Amino acid sequence: MRALSHKNNLIFEMLEYLLVLLMVLDVHFMWTRSKNLSENGIIFGSIVILVFLIIPKMRAKISRRVLARINIVMAYSLIFILLNQYKVLVFMSKYLIPLVLFALYQAIDCKDEGRFRLWHKLSTVIVIIAAISLFFYFFGTTLGIIKPSGIVTFNWGGERACYTYYDVYYEAQTIFFLGKELIRNCGIFTESPMYSFVLSTALIIELFMYNCVNRKRAMLLILAILTTFSTTGMIVIFLAILIRLFLYMSESREKRSLLLLFPKFLFFVVLFGISLYVIPYLLQVKQTEGYISYNTRYDDFIACLNTWKDNFLVGSGFGNF
């Protein structure tokens, strides 16, 4: 019985790792643009895995509060579908079904530390991707010790080509930073902002989901974000560390002496002072040197706000933009 239970646990562990890997790959993974890997296949695979994870635990009790939240999401979504009959099947398959299944699985497995287990696996997968990308970024892109294994063409705002390192790292984007053209760390994604978003998600998990921060993992993620040269990613680093330090000092002031907290407080003050200069400077550089990207995102925000204003309650339809 123990051997069978251990085997079942191993299967569940593997399925959860596969699930979070598919979640990461759904963020414009390069293979979906260069090797005709289906994005719909990634989503369908995620749904199948969630079903396999949920079925053996159907007898578990779920709190009424969680069920009420899921029912609210489903009720709103049905109203949304009735009022916006635009790509209904796409909306259900890409949004509603994965969201409900994921929320249900989290609700079933929410006791003790179980609710954090899936997020820990997500962070672990991203840390591994970050380590691989940093290896090729420094020894390949920067130092030239490792040479590219080939060139790939991909469709991202038009037909493009870039160097690849064994299809696990791509030199897909450059940036003019302080007057110099630099290659950005894009990892396995089509552009560095997408990669920065994934890395920032893992950094937030590492900083806020555990009482004790794993500094090695956090530093690895921070270094990877810096090599993407993403303005948003750099701002996330400053804000996330400041908030984590503030929470740490707030939680610890009754348990620890002020003398022990002083180094953390001093670091907080220094970092806060630096961020008051660096964050506005980064935004200014983004506006001047990366004006195309800045203007595009600004136009997107304006378009989204106007769309929301014109269709306040139910929007204009899933994917109708």
C-alpha cells in the first residue's frame, strides 16, 4: 500500500510540474512562433492535466466561500457570453474552463502548505529556465565562448530571424541602452518583456509566499530580470524588495530587538532613496530611447480604457480587440 501511495504521489508531482511548465510555455513560447507548436495544444494539455489531478480528489471537502467565488465567476462568464456572443468557444476553452479548474484544484488542495505547493513548482521551473538563459547569455551572447547552434525564423509582428542556442535560448531582441545596442536576455520567449513578466512572477512568489526567503533563488531571478533590460522588470525588483523589507520589519519588531532590525531598516532607507531616483530615471529613459515601445504601450492603455468606458460591465467580447 505504501509503495502504491508513493507511486501515486510521484505521478501527481510529475503532473503538477508538467502543468506549471505548460503555464509558462503559454506566455508566447518561441516554439509556438517558430516550430508551429500549437498554443491551443498547450491549453488543451493543461485542461487534461487539471482534470486528471482533480478526479482522484473529488471527495475532498471544499469551503463554501471558495465554491461561492467559483459560482460568481461562472455566473458572470455566462452573462458575458450571452451579451457578447463573440468567439464563445475560444473564451470558454482559453479562459473560463482553465480558470475554474485551476481554482477548483487549488481549493481541493488548500490545506496546510498544499496551497503553496503548485506555486513553488511554478517558481522552481522558472528558476531553472532563468539559470539556463543566464548560462547562455553570459558564456554565449556576452563572452562568445559558446557559439549559436543555428538561426531560427519566427513570426512576431512580422517575419523575423534570430540566433538560437540549442532551442533553449534565443537572441530574439536588442535594445538601445545608454546609447549602446545590447542583446536582451529573452530566454525561451519571443521577446524580453514576456520573459521579464515570467521572471517577475517567480520573484514575487519567492519573496512573499514563504516566511524565509531563498536568497540564492531570488538573486538568480533578479539577475535574469536585469539582463532582460525591461523597465517594468527593474521597477518590480525595487518595489518588491522594498515591500518585502517593510513587511519583514513590521512582523518582526515585536519579536526582535531594534538593534537586530537596524541593518534591515538602514538597507530599506538606502534602497528607498535610490528608488526615488532610479525609477523616474528608468521611465525617462524608456520614454526617450524606447519611445516606440513606450508610445505603443501608451496607445494600448488608452485603447483599453476607451473600450472599458464604452462597454463598462461586460466589455466588447473575448479577443475582440
